Amino acid sequence: MFRQLTNIDTAFKLSRIITIVVIQALACLCGYVVYQSYRFAAEARETIYILSNGKVLEAWGAERKDNIPVEAKDHIHTFHYSFFTLDPDEKMIQQGVTKALYLADASAKQQYDNLKENRYYSNIISGNISQELQTDSIRIDVNQYPYRFVYHGTLKIIRATSIVMRTLVTEGYLRNVSRTEHNSHGFLIERWNTTENRDIKTINR
């Protein structure tokens, strides 16, 4: 009888030890699962998905200061491309210029008004002229705010009898504004000025 009680006591101790070990293992497992859940949630917050042309693209969140050079260059490129790429179609010209003017201040509007007053756009339409802009380089000084930039591009002016290549150099400053549907980068070009715009080559057609 005493042997049976001893066996029962030993079995009870053994089961208690096993229970404690199992509880500790489960506690460690739960802690690990919670930790991994928080880690995955933090990573998920840094990842966003963009729908472009029916395709889902993955992107990662970052501090704005890390993206300033990239976003600023794209903003400047988009502005110049929209402002200077023209076809002999009044509606197309108006759409491009309107898009560009959302990205800059009154200095761009003033240049547009000067070109319009000098019948620049009317001559493009009446002469069936197309104008294409290629970006060569964009330099930005992000060490001082507002950010000063210098844009270098090449204009290709296609006429019925010739193709004229022109060099285009502009300068200006960028300041931060709110992001909107029309201004996705949240920059505004200020004090925009054309410093060089001259013919470099003419090709007869």
C-alpha cells in the first residue's frame, strides 16, 4: 500500500513538472508570436501598394527628407515637360500648360502670358509645328531652403521643312506646399527664369 502511495506521489510530481514545462513552453511560444506579429505589423505600415494601369505595385514608406532629391527632380522634369512639349492643337497646349502652372508660381504664368502675347502658341498651331523637350540634367541644392535648381534640356522643334535643336537652361527655387491631386510631390517652383534658349543645330527635312 505504501508503495502504491509512493508511486502516486511520484506520478503527481512528474505530471506537475510536465505541466509546468508545457505552460512555460506555451508562454514562450505566445511571446514569440506576439513579438513577430508586432514586427510584421510595423513592416506592413512601411509598405504601401499602388495601383497603376491595372497592376499592383509595391512601395515602401520613407521620411520626406530622404526623398527630396528624387521627388524634386521629378517635379521639375514634369513642369518643364508639360510647359514646353507642344503639338499644333490648342486643346493639347492648354492641357499641358495648365498642368505645368499648378506646379509653379506666378513667374511661370508671366512667361506663359508673354509667349501668348507674342503669338507663340498661335504660330505653333498655324505652322503645324511640334515641340519636344528632352531633359539633360537637373541640379538641386538641398542644403539650403528654398531649394535652388538649374535645369538643362534640349528642345526639338519640328517644322514642315526643318528640325531645329535648341538648348534650354532655366533656374528657380522650390518650396514645400501641401500635396494635392494636381501637385503630388508637394513642391512649388518660384522665381522661375530662362537663362539660355538658343539654336544649336538645324536639320533640313
